[in-house]
Amino acid sequence: MARLSGAEILLECLQREGVEVIFGYPGGVVLPLYDALPRYNIRHILVRHEQGAAHMADGYARASGRMGVCLATSGPGATNLVTGIATAFMDSTPVLAITGNVARTLLGRDGFQEADITGITMPITKHNYLVMRASDLALTVREAVHICTTGRPGPVLIDIPKDVFQEEAEFEWPEEVRLRGYKPTYEGHAGMIRRAAQLINEAKRPIIIAGHGVIWGDASRELIELAEKAQIPVITTFLGIGAFPEDHPLSYGWLGMHGMYYANMAADNADVVIGVGMRFDDRAMGRFKDFNPTAKIIHIDIDPAEIGKNFATAVPIVGHVKNVLPRLTELVKEATHEEWIAWIDRVREEHPSLEIRETRRLIPQYVVRTLYEETNGDATIVTGVGQHQMWAGQHYFYKRPRQLISSGGLGTMGFELPGAIGAQIARPDAEVWAICGDGGFQMTMQELAVVVDEQLPIKIAIFNNGYLGMVRQWQQLFYNRNFMAVAMTQPDFLKIAEAYGIPGIRVETKAEVRDAIRTARQHRGPFLIDFMIDQEENVWPMVPAGAALKETIEAPPEELVR
Amino acid sequence: MSSRNGRRRVNQHTVVAIVEDKPGVLMRVASLFRRRGFNIESLTVGPTEAQGLSRMTIVVDGESAPVEQVEKQLYKLIDVVKVSDLSNEEMVARELALIKVRCNNLNRHEILDIAQVFRADVVDIATNSLILQVVGDEDKINGLIKMCEPYGIRELARTGRVAMVRGPKTTTVHEEVPESIARIHASQGRRVEGVELPFSSD
């Protein structure tokens, strides 16, 4: 046992938990922590806004599968983390947020830069802690990391008053974590797995919908084995992209509001729907009451509360996908489902959804597809939220988990750049492309400074249509073209990049796209391409808001075709 | 209400949650109900037979909340150790009420007669008011309140429901936590008392 300060105990514990990087921003109350930081083998990335720190920790986690850590000071520092924490919470990613707070004597007295961040983040964290004694820190950190990374992952926040960082206590590494109220179920119920197998064996038109949980459960291989043995077509959710290789013959893209027409039809015409590590979210399933009412649903998820939340389930299986899938595969009979697969193939031939139209104008779909070709489908793509996100999901084809990193649940614009920074730091050798909207990019573009500080070779592609494109699309389709508050006068993004020391090119025609991507890839450092895409291009297919999956509109109505 | 005690309100559920006795646990539960749109009809909290654990009895409006989701969402809270839905159990459900009734020399006897019928105790008496204390299920308490109304109710305080399953079955938790961990769990998030903390502000 050694006598250490609270700051030292915290850092010692983080180091023992395998934390290598912290994304942070200093301030008054965390100074004792920053004072101790150089003595530990932990890299600190200085962000330019705390929201960036939370997104970077999230991007780091999504790219690596490991916990990401962010750090902020009290008050505004802590509240600036909120959007990033909520983003991680909605998409179930393991982010540990550490905040300082005012000294214990000042807590509750509205001290300078005091905010009740544990109260504020209760609904957007898996759990959070306010630590009032240095002697409680070690166990608290161990519990926090345990909660953050096991079961259904999720963000955990630890709030530490300034004088707790300074207080000394005996440090003892707690060997054991014991939480009476937290015992995730890993083994699926054997009887339920048998019933699921029976249902699958009797199915004529089964479909697997794979979600983010397959990626976080590291069960891509196990999923492929199940699909292949019983020849079950697989579609994914948006966050499940990459959980099943999109070049696999059984892959039928992804479903939802902007999913592929044939994926939506397959989900809607299946007789057995096998949801794996997903939560039957409204953007994926369309209007709940009209989603395939006759399908029997098998739902495999580690979080029991997801089962039966939106849909009645025929067979619920609570467990870890990596345990459940092989046991299910064992009991499932080999099958061919020839007729069913032929049916989906026919729908896909008639409604290909992903064809790139021949146009003279520079359309974004063409940019994404060219990027796919030029990178051999190997790049890690990080997106913001909006039209460019959907195009990046549709027209790049993903082979492996963690290749597409995007804010799905919360839909956080501005995630792209800090998310890409986190991903690149987690995987220094990966080719990381941040596909940005011109709106969202401006929400977090101050983090370009971090790209330069850390010499990250991130390639930044801005899809610049001078509009908040997705909002404009809705105003066009559902609000009678009343374009209100969506046109934006954009700054010269090349000059902004230049100000940070990042080179770039502007691309205005299709002919320039391929060369620009090649130039960016050949450049060793960061590079920015400002793609001046067609201003009124829309995302198709589309399930109108509040409509059912079967009402998917595959292509723009006549009057919109240009 | 227990089926033995009369009619059961079909859309009401009595949920018992055994929770870690930690600061913030009530806020976590209340916040969960608010955020998910589950209506709380009553909520009571108190200590249990086990140290470090509290018992919450929550009466939920079942129209607003499928009780299965209430249970599962409660379980997701790390500080919630065990959740039991007592709605389908034979249970004893009780509530206590204090009713301050207006009275005078002429009608005091009538009120005392009524109290006797309801087996309510008189716990305070003054020249122009008295306090009745009554224990029972909600119907009984509602009945007494109705009988007192003509005299004038000056003030009313009700505890909300506490409930327990009949027979030897329990809804408690028997899981010992090692002393070193229990000690920290007992202090986690709690104010430091009895020590003069240094004053510092930056």
C-alpha cells in the first residue's frame, strides 16, 4: 500500500485499466490532475472544445473496440461534454467521462464554475459517480470501467471535486468488483435458443437483421456461420453496417428510412425476423404498427429491456451474441431458402436502389462510389449526420466491423471531425476519411487544430451543397419547398484548412473527383477536399416520416427528376 | 389492492424495488419514470432489514406503462438490486393517513364514532379540531375521508402504499458484499461529515 493523492490514484487506476489516451481540456479544478499527468504513461490529447473530447473518445472506442476516455473541468467544461455523452449513450459505446468539480466545501453553494454534472447526466449515462473521498476513488474507477465496458456498453461519468484530487489516501488496487445491482446476462436461455432454432427451421422466409450489438459483441464471424448454414439473407441496421460483409452473397444491404428498397421489402415480407444485437428503432422499422404484422420475431440482445420495448417478440433471447449465435447455429438445420432468396434477388434487380445515375452535374453518390473504388473498399469512414451520412452508408460497401463510424441514435451533427480524430488515434495505420456535411463541419471544425497538433493523416471530404441538405430535402418534400433557414453562406473551407496548415483542393466537376481523391491519398498528412456537390440532390430511397417500410419510395417522384 | 381486500384496480401495479442506499438513487428512479412517461401514483422509500439497502414501493399507473417495461427499465439502473411486481401476488398493501378534521363541542362525538368504525386513532385533539390517524388500504382511507368531509378537513397527509407478499415468500435480497467494498459503497457520493474540510476555490 502506498499513500497517494486522489489525482495519482485516479491515474494509477486508469493506467492499470489499460488506458493509453485521454482526450481532455484543462481548467481550474482539474489542475491537480494535470499536475500529476506527466508522471504517468498516458497520452493526453488537447482538444479545442470539450464536445470534441467526448466525440474523440467515442470515435476512439468505435474504431478500436476499447474504452475511450475524455476529461473536462467543472461547470462549462463538464456541460460541454453532454452532447458527446448522449451520443455515446444512444449508440451504446464505452466512453468514460471524467470531470472535476468545485471543492467539497463549495458543492451545492453555486461556487464558481459549479454545475451538477452528475444530476445533468443521469439520464444519458449508464451510471455516474460523484466521488467525495480519495479513499473511494480506486473502487469507483474499477466499477466505472466495469460498468462502461461490460454488458451493453455505455458511457459512465465520474465527477471529482478539486480537493479530492488533492486529498491523500492509502492506495490499494481493488481486486474485485461486486455490484449487487449489475449482473449482465451472457448465456442465452437454452430453451429459448431451442425454440428459436425450431422457428428458424420451420421458416420459409427468414431474415436476419444485424445491429451494432454484433459489432460490439465481436460476433461477425459467428453471424456469418449462422447465415451460411441455414442460407438466411442478412440485412443490417445503419449502425450494424459492417457487421456482415456487404460483398457476401447473402448480404442485402441495410434497412430503414434511407435503406435499400429490397432490404426494406425483405424485412417486410419475411415470415421470421431474427433481430441480432439491435433495438428495432423507429428509423429502421418505419411505422411500428404496420411493420410486417405476420412475422414472428426472434430477438437476441444483451439488454433485456430492449426486448418487447417496440415489438411483441415470439422468442426473446437475452444474452451475449457471441455465446448465443454458435449455440443457435448448432441447432439450426441446413437449408437453402432458394425461393425466398430468388424473390429478394428479383426485387433487387427491379429496384437496385444503389445505381449511380449518369449526370453531368457533380452528384455526391458518384463521389462516395469513386472513393470506394479508389480506396479498394478498405478505408475507415467517419461521417456526420444528414444527407452525406446516408450517401456514405449507401454507396461505400463495407467489408468489416468498425469500418463505418457514425452517430446513428442521437444523430449528432459535428461528430465527423472529432470522431475521425479519435478513430485515427486508435488506429494510426488505418486510412481514415471524415465525410463531412458543410453544416456539421462548422459545428466542430475547431478540432482541425488537433489534426495538426497530432499530425494525423486524416482525409477530410466536405460535401458542400450550401444547404442543411437533409432539412432542405424535408422542406422540399413535406413543406412545399418552403426553404426556411437552410441555405448557408459557407466560408472558404480551403482557406480555413490553410489557416491551420492543412492543404486542400476544391472539386467542382465530376472529371476532377478521381484525381482529387488520388492527390489526397498520396499526400502524407491531412488533406481536405471541398466537393461542390449538386445543391438539390436528395437521398433515395426514402420511407417518408411516419410511413411503413412497405411504403418505401425508391426513387424521386417524376416532378423532382432533373 | 389485494384481491382479499376487495376489488383490484386493474390498471394499477405495485412494484417493489430494493435499491442501494446511496445519494441520488431516488432521483435516478424518479427521472427514469419521468423520461419514459410512466406515471407514478405513489412512491414510498424506507430502510430494509439489510444494511445498505432501501425499499421503494412504487404504485404505477399501468395505462401509462407496461409493467414489464417498468421492471426492466428499473433493473437497468445499477443501484437497483431487485425488482418485484406484486400485482399478481397475494399481498398486504397498507397506507397511513393523518386527517385534521374541523370539529366543535356539538359534533365531536359524531366524528369519534366514525373514527371508531374505521378503527382510526385520535392522535391529537383541540377545541376546534382533531387529528385522526388511520391505517389501511386505500379504499378504507378514502372511505374515512369521505365521512369526514362534511365536517371540514383542514389538512390531509397520506404516506402512499407499502406492500408485502403474504406467506413465507419474500422480495428481499440476501447477498453479502465483502466488508471492504460495503464500506466504500456506504460512503460513495456522501458528504464528508464531522471533518473541517479545507476551503479552496479556483
